[in-house]
Amino acid sequence: MHNAFKAGCIANTWGIVDFLTALYYLFKNSPVRRDDFLKESEGALPKKFIQHRWLENVPANESAINLLPSIKKYIVSVDKGEHNQPNCMSYACVKTHMSNNLLSVKLKLFNSIAKVLLPFLTKYQTDKPMLFFLPEDLKKIVNLLLQCFVLSKNLNTATTLQKLLCLDINNTKIHKPIENIDLDFSAEKEVQSLHVSKKISDRQIFYLRMDCKKFLIKLTMKLLEKSPLPGPAVGGCDCTRPRASERSCATDGFYKMKINDNVF
């Protein structure tokens, strides 16, 4: 799950990881900078972003979103000479990203996608026997991701796990028009606001939606590629759930488990 999200982040050109990392280390080992920033942020500091624990960084991302106005004030104060000029790569990276009017939108999109996946990790960090619920939970996550960029008429035909796995998500014929790519509600609202105020162009909105689509496609592909869903052990176990045991597909599920009992 972590690596699937990482692959999605790499597929676009937003550089959110570089920004969040630079933002934390800009103030980490510099008491003077930290004090200067605290004057602008009313006592709040950026939270640590750990690259190898991608989906556990939602708090760090949310912290960055809340601190954007304070970061902007800090940079303005530095430019005016009110604070010392940081001569480091972290400051240059943060300042470059802050000049992008769509930074807040990108952070919100990053956050909304991470929140789709995060509950799964929380739920499965347990010693309880969760294998029987794994197929349905993974299917729900894949469905949520596909709903953002796949046409409803094509997604509605994938009524079973097998049909869902057979969807060619790289086929542009089943994709929504680029203007209908489903962004996070707050991100969509901010995009419209920026567009009305003429702070961003139609071209920027187009590339934002394209990058979001690349993020979702790569994430979903990696998730399906590395997940155990296509395997008989997990696919067959779905029939053992109480709510699924009386369905017509239950017999097929038990048959798969029987002929592949060596996987256990």
C-alpha cells in the first residue's frame, strides 16, 4: 500500500514530497529560524515527514496546509530583511513551491488520496484473523480510486472482483473527460476560486487534472499488481465472510480454495 502511493506520487510532477521534507528540515536544526517562524505562525511548527512511511504522513501534510499563510508571511519578512536570509537548499525549495498558486490544491489532493488508503493500514495492523475480509476491503479501495477517473457505465459493469480485475485502466476510452476528473471537494472549490480571480489559467487547470489522473492510474495499477487479490488464496477467502456465504459465488470461492489448498 505504501509503495503504491509512492508510485502515484512519482508519476506526477508536483514535488509534494520535496516540499514537505524541506519544510521540516528548514527549521529542525536552526533555533534562530525556528524562533523567527514561530513569531509568524503563533507557536506552530511543521511536522516531520518520513518518506518511507508515506501513508502515515497525513498529519504532516495537514500541518503544512494549515501553515501555508504563516510560511508566506515568513518568506515576505525574509525578503524585507526583517529575518535572517536562510542560505540553504531547504529554503530555496520551500520558496520555489510557495510561488506556485496551486500548491495548496496539490497538498489537498495528496491528502485526500492518502486518506482513502490510510484506514486500511490502521484496520489491518492487528493480530486478528483479517484474511477473510481482505478481498472486500481491497475491492472498496480500488473502486473508490477508479470512480475518480473511470466512466460510471464502465465501472458499473464490474460487478464482481474478477470483472474489476479485468478492467484495462490504461484504456483511455473508459476514462472520464479530463474536465470531469474527480478532485477533492475542497480542492475543486479552491481551483474554481483561483480561476475566477484569474490567478490560474485554463492550461494550469488542465495539467493539474492530468497529473491527478496520472497519480490515480499509477497508484491503482501498482495496487493491483502487488496486491494478493488475483490469487486464489485471497480471492477464494471472500466466500467465507458471513455476508457472502450465501451468495451464488460462494461455491466458486470454496472450489478455488480446495484446488489451491497448497497455498495454505
